[in-house]
Amino acid sequence: MPRIEPRPTNPFPLLHDPAEHRFPLSAGQERLWWLRQLDSSHDQYHITGGWRFPAGLDLPALTAALTGLTRRHDILRTRFVLRSDGTTAQEVAGEVEVPVIRAGREWRAAVERAASEPFDLSRPPLLRVVAAELEDGHGLFTALHHIVTDRWSMDVLARDLFELYDAALAGRAPSLPALPVQYGDYARWQRRLLTDDLLRPGLAHWERTLAGYERLEPPTDRPRTARDDATGASLVVELPEEDTAAMTAVAWRARASPGVVVTAALVAALSAFAGQDDVVIGATISDRPRPELQDLIGFFVNTVVLRVDVSGRGTTFRELVTRTRDAWLAADAHQDVPFERIVGAVRAGSEERRNPIFDVVVNHAGDRTALAEAPGAPEWWYPELPVTARFDLSLTTQTVGGRLRATFVYRPALFDETTIAALAERYVRLLARGTADPDRPLRELDLAGRPAAAPAAADPAPRATVVELVEAQAARRPRETAVTGTAGELAGEELSYGELNRLANRLARHLVARGVGRGRVVAVCLEQTTDRFAVLLAIAKCGAAYFPIDPGFPPGRLRFMLADAGTALTIVSPSLAHRVPADAAPLLVLGDPDLAGYDTGNPPPAARPGDLAYLISTSGSTGAPKSVAVPHGALSRLVAGAPRYLDIGPGATFMQAGPLTFDVSVLEWTPLAHGGRVVVTGTGALLEDLEAVVRDHGVTTLKLVSPQLDLLAERDLRKLSGLRQLVVGGDVVNPRSFLAARELLPGCRVTASYGPTECTVLATVFDGGFRDGRVPIGHPIPYTRLYLLDRDLRPVQDGMRGEIYLAGDGLARGYHGRPGLTAQAFLPDPYGPPGSRMYRTGDVGRRLPGGAVDFLGRADRQVKIRGYRIETSEVEHALLRHGATSAVVVRAELDTGPALVAYVVTDGSGDVAALRDRLRATLPAYMIPDHLVRIPRVPLTPNNKVDRASLPPVVPTRPGAAAPSGEGSGTAAPPGDEGTAAPPGNGLEANVAEAWSRVLGRPLAAGEDFFDHGGHSLLVPRATAAVRRLLGREVPLRLMTRHRTPAAYAAALLAESLPGIDAGLDADLRLERRTWHSRTLGGDRRVDLFVPDGAAEVTRTLVVLDGSDFADVMRLPAVLGRLAGDRRVPETAAVFLSPADWSSRRRELLDDAYPDLLADELLPVLRDRLGDRWRPGRAVAVGASLGAVAAVRAALRRPDAFEGAVALSGPLSEHRLGPAASAPARLFLYASREEADIMLDDGLDLVEAVKRTGEELAADGHVVRCEYGDGGHTYAAWESVLPEAISWALREDRARDVR
Amino acid sequence: MIVSQEPVVEIVRRIVDKQLNLSAHGYELDADDDLWNMGMTSLTCMGLMLTVEDTFQIELPEEALREGTFRTVGTITAAVEAARSAHEKPERRV
């Protein structure tokens, strides 16, 4: 028996305080409040309820009842507010009125509006009431925001409302239980428990429970998009009464509850649906832990996470029920930990568009039915309303009339109804079977009722070998052209069927003479010329197998391959003879032996279906090359079925553009076997002349692989206009290119094809229409079976993710000389005829409605980053949809941790940053690559597969900076990447980092993701409030969910506040950024120079401290440009100095050597830049906050270099400024009135400090102007005073301003 | 746990109290208070059932496996006593 861990007791008294009207939000309310802030346009968190009034509805009594209800329940008079420090509060108002919308018979629109219109949480009541006239009496409909109610509360509400109503009607006092406490009392009581100390054990529990969890990723019917579509649909299934009774009995016997059993069945169904053993779902628990809370209306719901391990072959339903129960009990005991804290603790981040940790939620109603089922309880009225789906999928179960009713609510944006129906069906079946037979292993329970695998093909493929077929064509059409050459010496040469056959016969006889026969392997290294067909046919006629080798391979590798294949002979084109290692195998150079003496008649048939026809070397991206051995029978299967989907018969001209070593070349047998013509072309990797070849030689049927089509689509597909069929192979076919071909080539059939070498070139083809931006791989070709199987090799249901297995007559014999590898990949086919095999492709797919198969990715190319399982092909698909020509997405281990890296090829104008923006518009954030690297071409292996090993590594340019996430603080910068070197951190970035660090209670670097470092959504208001205070203006809360690092956030703030900066304000263009090294202080720092255009002399200069703040945030360059343009100041140059890093800023600014550094080191930089335009003159120092102290010091201590200073909000009285007697300076001192709140160490507030310092400096003979404004210690306040401050400081006519 | 001479009803009361966190606030649980109205959920009921079986080292008989058994301290006590007497009869000490 498991140890039962009881829920910790809240040690504080739960008391009512009648004097208190302001309370904290409960943890759950805070979450709802936050969700409301995230989405202001619509709201999924409304709770509705309706009741019938068969005897009519008395409006005065109703009004009285509603008044009574709001008086009784404080929560109905409560407003929710955000306070300036970023905390939230609920405040109870004295009285609120609940208007009754009298909708009469036309109530539908009113009800819908009441249910869907967003609530302003700061304006109670969060309750709407609609009175309707129904066909049989009256109805009362209410809609409340979830933050003030829950499902259980609706029963309380109904009871109270009806009693108040009845009492009002009868003119008596209502009889309702007293409410010893109110919701606010509960919220405060709950919050007292939620201190860090008390939460620590609970958080530790959740961290333990969720360690290494895998997010449940059921395959969706449509890709997840950035758009958050909460439109829902629902589907209801019921368990028959006897099954429901059995289920309840099993629950009790297993010492569980029906809620646990229904959860267990859901877990099992989801495990099968997603193909995952680690099932993590959410659950909501109604939580009224004290008797005093039972009669309250309010939000008493906790969200918990259930993680159930479904693994184990023999796991029975009973065992699963026990595991689920233990998960439930543990979750129940730790439900006090707010969900956000769990999210923060397991660093599940905060996806703006996706629920943290889970997307599927289970909810079993029926704990407390007493109120709703009490005699005389009001009769519910359920007007039909649009369904909203708060989660991707949720299951609510309830026992109604002895039958379990399971309601699945899902998002049609993600799932088709058929998919959910299949899931629901499996769920009910599991539940019924599991309770009937709880001790049978789950896998057996689930097996029955699955779809049968596709029935084995009734008729086997014809067995005629290509030799027999080509010989038959040669006899039938001896003079018709079989092969046309386009390359090399034999360009333009044609071979008729007769010639081809005769040439092959002669060579075959020669080969036989050299010992070539059945069971032997002949390597071929041939030019792309017509005679290659004679060679291949000759080898086949001998009964031997041909083995193409790539002359480009290094000799060592070739030697290995030849030895490995046990080749008897190598036949080589004369021009390639020197490439083949002479010692590896006997060499036959074409044209060398004189074959004229050999007979041209067909030799006796040698090849039998079981003999090998060819070997193709597949060099996987890893490991040694291996050769796939394909027998004649398999080749016959390809050839025999081809006319059903390929246009290759008489009159057709086929061409493919790959080398012989690539198995697509095997397709060239199909026209030869059926009387068509083959054009052999030696076009290079870029297919330079392909269009010309197609046109000149009348190609009708062109086979390309997907990257080749992309290449042609980049040029102009219309140049292929003569085609009758275009076949595009590959697992991920670029849908844009595919559609472009269909559009630009009218009359041409555009077919997608898929097939591993192990299944003899092709396994499936697709001709149909498609949607959702993905080209399916389609249907199996003749004599081929495709299975989608789960880990136990059982068929998955339609729509479910499964691994693709291929079977039928097209299977290769295996890997030549590799029995171990062969046994791993070729398994006994449990669904085929006895003795048959199936090939495990390692690809993952699912069956779409209509039967076509959709390729979902490689089983081994699914990557897991930050808890998300990401199908890289899905990201690749998205990149292709958004304008990339080619894309490869990989998971990379960078110094900064695992990262998703996308390598993209774009056409010349393609802008990678724009591509990222478009991705962001459609993909959820966790699928956005951390790095987008532009490459000129996707490196391919010799077999036209992506060569992942050759992709360039990603090198973060900012060592020490964490991986950028989300936004374009992007640092990865191989050449061509979007990231130019990341800008040095500016003050805003540093300030944001500091503010967020305070909120997190731990230091956060500028490049670190808030949500990956313990941040969660409920900290966002506080973190944002800190930034608001810094900036002095509104910042939307949701900015943080998109821009999750201080660097990205600061950049976004700048982009937002400076919409013109990217467009290039004149003033900003004149900023020259440099990295500057100070001899005095050491370290490299950012310096920006602002130099007015034109040849005019520059008479005035500014030295600006905390330069990046003034340049980037306060827009001083623009201010200067404008002032000069208006002739309010003379032409002025400026140098903006930023601290080396923000942590040393204070020390630097207050360094006694600082004024000298400015005068002797920094000013010369500007002087050098100005050259001849420099006119001797003194500068004005500008600074804010501590920078103001440094600016005044510079003016007082180095009057030779500085004529004055602009000092904004400086704590001036705290520091010794300068010698009492110094040359008169011109000083603009500013403070904001709100800064009277800032107390300095000397006891003065900041405003007094500025005032007193101004008086003292004026007494010392300086020209001082003190100004006081509004806005606090903020950039905004300083920015607004800058024009006046600068123009006064620079004004040349000084006499007038002397005070 | 050693089952002492303490009356069953007192032990049950203590278990219920712990499961439902009642007495921490000075709530005096009556033997016929409806636990379902005092914050008990099906989950706490489950925990209660497991703890009761653990504590008394009994297995509740099939007929006791229903909601009604766990409605009050009194009903639980009755079920425990029934189960114990069935269980212990053969070797009952005086």
C-alpha cells in the first residue's frame, strides 16, 4: 500500500474581518487575472448557468434576489486591480447593481453576448443576467467570469438565488446558511500559506515528480500556429449503464475512485494516441478545504499536474489505475503549490500560446452532487452556446442517470472531429474492457478493436525480369529509340531497342567469358551515356548484379566498397578508368575489348527473380557505407506496376537527373521495359541545362528529387512546359514548389513520390490535392503494403502517429554482407503472408482521412529542447511555406545549451530576419529556431540526401552570453546569419536585467530567458511594473512573453518607442558606433559619435555620459538634429560614452580620474573625427542620475575643457562636486517633483538636493538654472526636458540668462 | 500502527481529522457530521479509505466499498468494527 501523504494543514486561522475591504487574489484568481491580461480580445474563462422558471419570472422578485445575492456574497461586488507596484488586489465595493437584461423571445443573441463579451475585471459585478421567454415558461441565464465563481459555486448560486427569489415572492425572510467567512478572507488565508518556506517542500515534490518529463505531443491534424484559437467543439460519448457500474466497482476494489479510473483510461488512450509512455496531463481539483467554505461562491479550483508512467509490457489496467491513483493522491496533497510556481520550478517557461507543461486536461465532476440533486433544486436550462476550448483537449466525465458521460472538448484548429472521435472511441473501449478484465495487460486490451493492417495483396507481382521485358520490347519495336544521350562524347546519340539489345548481348557474352554469372557482382563506373544501358542490361543478362560506384569517391573508399561487395569485375567508361583503383578488382574499360566477334542474339535466360539485380550503396549520415541488395523480383515489382502511375510507355520519354549511384536511376528500367524512351543526361548538380534538355529531347516524364524541383522553381518552371508528368521524390516535398509546378505546368500531372532504396526506389505516390501546407507521401504503389505501427508493431488507428513499415514484393534482400543490420531493419511481417518480411523505414507518419499517408518526420529526427518534443520536419515545412528555398533543422549542443538551429537557403533577396518574423507569426515560440543560419546550398550526400554532418557549426559571437531565445537579440553569426554582432549591452538592457533579477531573486544576465530561470507569468506584472517605473510610461504586460530576455526586451522597447529608428532617422544615421578602450579605466566600451553633416565648422560639443541611454532610449541625437534644424542651437557634435559594463558604472562615474578621462582621452576622439571642422571650444557635459554628478564635476574640475553641464536628477548633495573656486560654469540642474520621494544619504531628498546645490553653486559664481518637472526618475522625464536643457546650455548669448 | 485499547471511534476520528485538517481550527468533529459537507472530496475519501485499512490492518469487505461507508465518523467506525470482527474472530483474545 502506498504511503498516504496528507495535505499540509494551513496553520493560520480562517477568520472574517468585517473591516477589511482589500484582499490579495487567491493563487488561482491570480492566474485567471493574468490570462485575462494576456488576451484582451476574448476570454475563455466565463462560467455560465441557466435555470428554468416554468411558472413565470417575477422581475421585482428577481431584482430583489439579485440584490440579496450580491449582498450575501462579497465576491460578486469585487473588483480586481493592478497596483502600481505590480501586485494585484481584490477590493470589495459597498453596493453593486446587477442589471437584468430582459431579452424576451429574442433571447439568443443576448444570451450569446452575455456569455462571450469580455468582462472588465475592475468593474463589478462580473455577473450578467439575461431573462428570457422560452417556449415553455421563462429562463434565467447568468454568465460570470471564472475569477468569481466555479462549477460548484453555480449550484450554490442557484440555491441561494432561488431561495432569495422565493422569499421575495412570499414576502418572507430567506433561509440560507450563514456565511462565517467571505472569499477575500479565504484568499488572504490561502496566501498566508503560500510563503516560500511553507511552499518549499511542495515545490520540491513537483520538481521531483516532473523531473525529465516529456511533454505529451499527440499528433495534430493541423500544425500548431501562433494564433490562439480558442474556438472549441465537443464530442460526447457514453459508457453503458452496466459498464459504468462495473467501472465504479473496479474503482472501489482498486481502492480508487471513478474519477481515477476514468483518468487512467484517458492516460492509456493518450499514450497510444501520442505514442508516448510518459503521459503528463493537467487536472483541476475543486478545493474547499474548510467547512466554512462550502456555501461560498468563488473560485475554488486548483490546477495540478498528473504524470503517469504507462511503460512496462505487462502493465495491466488495474496497475495503471493504481499508478493513476497515486499520481492523483500526490497531486491532491500538493495542490497548494500554485500552478505558476510549479511552472517556474520546472522551468517550463511560459509559452504565450500554449499552456505550460500540458495541453490535455481531465476533470471528473460528481464529487458533490447534493445541492444540484436536492429535492426541489432548480431545473437547469442549457441554451446552446459556442464551445470554447481552454486547452487543446479536455475530458470532463460525469455520471448521468447511471451512465458515465465523457465530454471531449477540443480545438478544431488543431484536431479533426474524426481524430477526436477515434480517440473517444478508444477511450470508451479501454474503459469498458479495462474494467471488465482489469488484470489483462493493457496492450492486449487495446489490441482488439484496432484496425486490421492493410490486407496482404491478393496477387503477387508479375515475375518477368527486366531482361525478359526489354528483350520482348527489342523484338517488338527493334527500330524505335530506346535511349538518347545528351552528354559527353555520345551526346545526341540514340540507341534503338534493337541496337541496345544487340550491344548488351555481345557484352554479356564477353562477361560470361570472363566468369560473370549468377550470384556475382559487377561494379560499374560509367559516364551518363547511352552505352551505360547496354552495360547494365548485359550484366543482368548474365544473371549478375550491377553495383554503381561514384568516381568522385576517394580511392580508399572505393577500394573498401568493391571489396565489401565482393565484385568480380569493374566496368568503367574510358574517361573514368583512372579513377578506379586498379588493384581492387579486374577492370574492364568499355570499348577496350573488341566485342564485334560476339553473337548479337539473346543469350539463354540466366537471371531468376531471386537473383540480385543491383546493389546501391547508401551511406547513411553516420557509419560505414552499406549496400542495399535488390533482387530481380523486387525490380520486377517496380517495373510491372509502374504504368499505373508513371507515364513511361510507348511515346513517352523519361528522364531523371541523378547519377547511377542514386537509386532513382533504377526507374530508367521502367520505360525500357514498357517501350518508352530514356533520355540520359549528365547535367551537373545545379541542373544547368535541364530545361534545354527537356525541351530539345521532348522529355515527357521527368523525375526530380525535391531539392532539384526547388532549384528549378527558383528559375522558371514554365520552361518545362512540354512535360506530361513531373514526379517529385522526397519525404518533405516543398509545397510551394509543388503547387507552383501544378500551376505553371497546365496539362502536366505533378506527382509526389516517396520510397527508400530498401523498397526498390518507390513505395508511395501522391497525385491528389492537399491542405495545411504539407504534401502527403500518398498511397502505396502496386504490390506494396504500408503499415503504420506503434512500438509493439501493432497498427495505429487512422490519424495516429506511427512508424512507417513497408512490405510487399518490392523489398530488398537486405544489406549486402550485413546480416545483423539486415535483421534489424527487415522484420517478419506479422500481417503479410507467412514468411514475408517488412522494412522498418525509421520514418513516422499517419494516415489522413481518405487514406493518404502524411509524413511526419524521422523517428530519429525528433528533438527535445526545453521539454518540448519538436519534429524538425515540421519546422522545415514551415520554413518552406514562408519563403525558404530549402531548410534543414537540427538540434545543436551549443556552449549555451541545446538549441534549435535552422539552416536555410533563400533566394538572393531573402531576408532571414523577415523569415523569422513570418515564422513567429505561425509557429509557437518553442518551435522558432534559436538560430537561423543562411547557407548557400544544402550539402547533399552523394545519394542526394541531406548531409547533416557537413552543415556549418553555429558559433555564438558573444561568449558568455546565454543563448538568445525568442527575439532577435540573436547572436549566432556565421557569415550570412541574421545576427550581425550583437550590440553591446546598453543601459536599458542592464536596467531591465537588474529589475527582473530583483523580481526573480537571482541574477539574470541580459541574454538569459526570464522563464527559463524560474520566472513565471505571475511575476510578469511585477517585472513589468519595475520597467514601467524605469521608463515612466506604459508597457504592455504581454511584451514579456514575447521578448523573454532582458536584451530582447530592451530591444523591443526601443523598437516600440523609436518606430523610426530602423527606417533611419537622419540623426541616427549620423551616429557612429565605436568600441573604445580607455587607458585610465581599462576595458572596452561603446562610444557613439554624433557628427553633423556638411562641411560647416562645428563650434559646440557635448560629452554625454551613460551614452547608450541618451542615444538609444532618450533619443538625444534626434533632439540635437531637430534643435539644429530649427536653429535653436548651433551645429553641435556629441560623443556618447557608455560604461564598459553596467556593474562598474557607479565606480567609473564617481572615479576621481573621470573628469580627466573625459577631457584628455574622450574629447580627443571626437576632435580627431572632426578634423578640420573642429573649432577650438569647450564642451558641455550631460548626465543623468549619477551621471549628473559626473557631468557637474567635469564642468567644475576641468573648466579648460568644459564650459558647463546638464545634470538631470543628480543626487548632487551626496558627493563632493568640485573646488569651491573655479572658473564660472553654465549649469542646468533638473529634478522631477516626484523625486522628493528619493531620500539621499545626507538626509535631503533629491529635489532639495538639486535646489540646495544650485543655490550653493550660484553663490560660488556659476551660472545656474534649476528646473523642476514631472515624471519621476525616468527616461521619459529626462527625455522631455532635454530640448530645453540642451538649448539653454548651448546658447551662445550668455548674458541674458544670468541669474 | 499498533491498535491500542483506544476506542475505534476515537482512532477513526483522529484519522478523519488528519485527512480533512479539521481540528487545527478547533473544529470538533461529531460522529454523525456529514464529511462530504466538510470538505471531503473523492480524493480525500480515497486517502481516508487507504489510511483506515492501513491503520487497522484490515481489508474492507466488498459491501463496505461505497460512498455511504465514508459519510460520517460513525459509519466508518461501524465498517471498521464489522471488518475487524470478521477478521479477528478465529483468534480473538478476551
